[in-house]
Amino acid sequence: MNEPSFTRGRKWRVGFNVAVALASAFALVVMANYLAARHSVRVNWADAAGNKLSPLTQRVLTGVTNKVKVIVYFSPKDPLFGNVTGLLKDYQLLCPKLDLEVVDYRYPGRSEKIRAEYNLNSVSEGSRIIFDCAGRTRVIGAGELSDYGMAADRQIRRTAFKGEQLFTSAILSVTSPRHLRAYFVTGHDEHNPESQDDSAGYSNFAKLLTDAGVELAMVDSLQYRDVPEDCSLLIIPGPQKHFGNEELERIDAYLKQGGRMMVTFNILNVKPKPMLTGLESLLANWNVDVGMNVVQDRTNEKSTENNIVVARNFGPHPITRPLLRSSLELVLPRSIGSKSIGAVRADAPKATELVFTSDRGVAVGHINEKGIGEIERQDKIPLAIAVEKGGIQGVAADKGATRIVVVGSSVMFANAPLMAAANADFATLSLNWLLNRDVFLSDIPPRAITEYTMSITEHQMRTLAWIFLGLAPTAAMLIGFFVWLRRRS
């Protein structure tokens, strides 16, 4: 008869020791969580120096005195979800006033309440981050968070993450006592920012501004008044009547004082004859050439509507870098390019063409009353432009550089077309660039994104498959068998 391996007393002692060890481990876990909740520390193991918050962001966060609610309205499957939540948790550690909430917008319940509370509509569908401080809000879309570039294999890849730059800017905008105000110019048959008409109204475009925390106002004709002093952005959406000389002079004076302006040109009306608005000559002084034409691109037109040009070529600019994998849909656009104004001076306006047709674009000009015209040029034709000119020393130092965005299709920003392709993203990026306060953000560069790849041969792949799918499970089974055999003996 075999003797028992353990006496009853020894079994109780072993059981008691195991219970004490488990209780001690549980107590250690509780204490560690208690200390971590009150003295939390986040460590970036990968490229720690590159992931450290900039001194400017640290100063902004330590200076926040009001509660700021931050809602990450994101799908966890979004490739930027980890970057966004990780960065905002770093923000929260430095600023206890930040109330961070993560909501998956794909599921009902809390997501529907947020959509109703912030009046979110289809213009801003998808992942985004909402900053709210005492009713002042700033919404950042996922499309704004990345820069893209052409890799060595000719593939477009994400090259930089702009989260810190945009998040710090958003916190500044919702906590700053200074209000941004955009003025829509009226009196020249422009698009109405209050109209909900699908093909001509600009109410969805106006919603993009209010989501960015910008107040809206209108200025009816500038013939008898200057541009208001509190104007942060002057918007001229598709005028169809001529501007008087006094109006043009006042707009030019506003720009020379460091003003910001966005102009969209309407479809070229040729009856009874093509009409100049007067803005063409004003913009020529700022190195912008507005074409009296209609641009076509047979290779990139929508199959159902030949009056829509699908643009996939973009210039090198902060507005367009996040759009390199996207496309825009422009309705009967006009060419908007750079105009040579003589020798390039140090203080000359810097014009960057933003959007282009394909190499087979066609600009049809000299259009008569019957709508028949002549081909002006056939090439890659620019359809939008951004202009910047540094501030003059001692003049309007608080406004900084003059910035202008000119787009050859105003209809692309009307309520229905705005929701097509990446039109809303392009509008948002343009508005953000125009309103950007560089004096605060120049110290926050985008974070580079590094991709790590491993190249292995087909033979090496088969070897790895055998190791992980065959040898590893077999080894585990053998070890278990020998342990069982040892215990039986």
C-alpha cells in the first residue's frame, strides 16, 4: 500500500501559505492601483524625446483655469485612435481641468446625445474631437490630423501627426477671451450663408465656421463703410455683380493691414456677356490670375455629370497635404493660378497653387452669348490658390501675415456639393489656415510617423510558420506530458 505524499497537517500548511500569498498579491495590486490613481506617470518608450509635449503646450495647459470638456468621438478601429487618446491623456495629466471622454460614434446611446447636443450633422460625419469650454466649441476632424507624402515606392503614406498643434490651438481658441468673427460680404448676389437651398445655399459652410468656434456676421456692401475692425476673416462667396471702386479700395486696405480673406468665384455667366466683378484686378495685385473661362477635364469628370471636375492633384501646402489620398468635386470651375507681377521682391506675396486638373485639363475662354468658346490652354490647370504675405513692421502687428484663399468654384461649397468627396475637408482646412494664429503655434511641429518593415523570403516565412504552428505547440504538449508522468511516479 502506497503511503500518502502529504500528511493532513502538511496539506493545511501548504493551503494556508497559498491563501496568504494570494491575499498578499491582491493587496499589492490594490495598493499599486491606489498609488497609480493619485500619482500617475506616463512613459513613452518609443522615441520618448519626439513624443514629449512641447514647452508651449505645457505652458498653455498649466495656464488653463476653466474646465474644458474634450470628447473623442472616434471609432476605436480608426488608425489614429491610439495617437489621439494617448496624446490627450498626456494633456490631462498636465491639466486637471481637462475632462476627457471617449465615445464610439458607431453605436447609439451616448453618441446620439452628443450629436444632438453639439448639433452635429452629415457635414462633419466620422471621427472627430470636440473641445468645449463654457459653450465655446471647436471641432477637429480626423482628416485634419495627418500630413501625407509620396514614399520611395510611389505610394502615398501618412508622414506626420498634427495632433498636438491642433489640440493646443483648440484649447487656446475655446479658452481665450478674444472671439474670432467671420464676415460674409453681401450685396452682389453672393451665396447666402443662411440659405438651406441644396444647390446655392451656404448654411452648411457657415456650420463649419461655427463648429470652429467662429462667430458669423454679414457686411452689406463696403461702398460706404470700411471692413469692420473685429473682422477675423472676410468671405466673398461667389459674387455675380460688379464691386465699386470704393469697395475694392476698402478690401485692399483691409488686406494690407494683415487681413484674411476667402473668395470663391461663381460659374461664369456669359449672358449678355462675361462680366468682371472687379475682384479679378484686385487679386492680380496679390499675384492671383482669375480666368474668365470654364475648365474641363474629360479624364476626371464624373460619369453622370460632365460639368463636375474631379480633382486629385494637389500642390505642396498645409491646406492640401492632408488631402493627398482624397479628391475634390468642383462644379464648372474657373482657372485660378499664379500671376507674375514682375521681379520677385522679398516682400512680394507668395502664391501657392493648391488644386489642379489632370494633364489633360482644358480651359475654354472667349465664350460668346451662345456659350461657345475657344480653347485657351490644355495642360494641368490650377483651380485654387493660397496667398501669403508677411506683416509690415509696425503695422497691424497683432494680425500678422496677410492670407488669402481663392477657389474657382463657389458651387462646390454649396450645401449639397459640400458633402461630396473631400469638399468639406478642403473647406475646413482652408478656413483653419486662414484663421491660424501662427504667433502661438510656430513652436509646435508635427510629429513624424515612422514605419518599421521586415523583409523575409518565402522560405523564411515557411520556417516561421512551422515554428509557431508546429514546433511551439508540440513543445508545450511534451512538457505537459513529462510533468504528468513525473507526478504519477
